[in-house]
Amino acid sequence: MENDLQTVLATNALHSHAAEMLEGKVRLVICPDARFETLRKLAGDAHGIIVRSQLPDDICEHAPLLKGLVRHGVGLDFIPVESATCNGVAVANLPGCNTQTVAEYCFAQLLNLRRPLVKSDALLRAEGWDRARAIANDFGELSGTTLGIIGVGVIGTRIAEIASALGMKVIGSSRRKKVMPVYVEHVSVEEIFLRSDAVILSCALTPETRGLVSERLINSMKASALLINVSRGPVLDTAALVDALMHGRIAGAALDVYDVHPLETSHALLRCPNLLLTPHIAAITATSFRAMSLGAATEMLRILAGKDPENLVNPKYRQYRTYL
């Protein structure tokens, strides 16, 4: 009977295949909105939470039955990991589940900025052949240019692989210098911004990376350079980027993440030229959404069965665990 099943709260809808996997095994509850008060209220009956939206820092205090938090993705900044550990709650994520998706997003945006074919299409329809053809003289190529990557982890490494295949010179910065791919030159963060024709931010949000991309670094970029952020909004000084774009100090940018989600309709970013904005979808395609949902459901079932997840983030949770 459903009343005998453990409850899994999903902060957002799951892929239908994952919902089918969980059917009959747990009582699945989809949160109707992502407000903290809603999450706190529904967490009271939850044995597990599948996380696609930011959780309040005190979520564990409102969830006395909680056994596991599973990230529907990779980044752990949505989850209060330390609090979960101290409350005996296992935390898992899905490393590698959206690597290709995010990497392809980065190159889609690079190409959108360097060779804006959509603009050419619009001009062809509105102003004719000659007008549309003329702007091609200003298009750029990726081959032969320098790509800088802040955060050469799993995603950054895949970006570097693709860039190398396209004939780009790749330079990067990473906490793990010793495991830097051979086709990436390890340089300082300052040198990345000075030398690169395009910079991609793909690092995790940590105390060290918060505010890393400062006004000084942005203003040190080439006037022809591009900046793409697929990490987290607070890694970047948004006001400095707005100023640089409004005054033409860099050629363009693309953002998928922001200081606050969703982006406010009156935000200054919406008035910036040469800026492509997307609503935190770099990791989402039909393929990756299904993979992330199935992976999260699988990990949650392991936790609820009393097993550790395959990708356990906080092994110290065991010493605080009070359930069997």
C-alpha cells in the first residue's frame, strides 16, 4: 500500500522514465514551486529529496525522516552538505552526467557570438541577399584562436578536447595542476584573461572562486575577447561585466547562470549589447534530462534500501546516522 512506502520529494519534475522507475517503490511527491517555505513544509514527510533547485540551509531541521539528498546533476551548491552530514543524511550527485551537454552548449554560444548565422538569416529575410551577405566579412573562426578555461575538471577537460580538435590553442587554470591534460597549457588566472580570445568559466563555486572574475580581470581582456559562464553566477562580478559590455571593452559574452535565479525582468544584463542569455539550461537536453533523472532515481533507491549511493559525497554522514 502507498501508505507503507517511503516518500521521495522532488524539487522539480523528473523525466517520465524515472517516475516510472520509482512507481510502486516510493511515494513520489513533486514540489509545486521552489519557494523555501514550500520545500520546508513538504520535507516533513520526506525520506529522500531529489534536488534540482536550491534548498534552504535548514532543510534537514524540517525533515526528521530524511535519509538522503540526491543532486539531479553535478553542482553541490544547491545542497547544504555540511548540515546533511551532521544530521546523518547521505548526499550524492551524478558526476559526468551532463559533461557533453554543457561542453556542446559552450561551443554553440562561441559560434553564436563569432559567426552569428541567425542574424544573417534575419537580415536575408528582412533586407535581402546583399545586406545579409555583407556582414559575413565580420564573422570570425575558432581555429587558430586561444581558448582559456577556468576550471579544467571533467567538463573543462571535455571543452578542451573539443577546442583542440577545432584547432584552438587551449590554456587553463585548475586546482589539480598535476592532472591537467597534455593539450592544455597550465597558466595563472591572470594570464588566461590577458591571452585568451575567449574565456569559459566551468569551475565549481567555492569560497576561493566566489568573486574570482573581478573587474580587474574583465578589463584586462582583449577588446575582441568573449566570456562564457557555465559555472555559477557568483564566480563573476556581474556589475563589472555589464560595464564592460556597455562600454565595448570586450566583444561579447554568454551567461547561463546568475547571482540570483530567476533573472529579474528589470536586470541590467537584459540591456547589454552582444550578450546571449539562457535560463540555466546549459546542462539540459532531452538526453541529459533523462540520464540525470534516471541516475538520481537509482541513487535514491539505493539510499532508501540502506545502501550507500555509488557517488557518495559525504562519507562522514555514517557516524551521525541514527536510522538503520
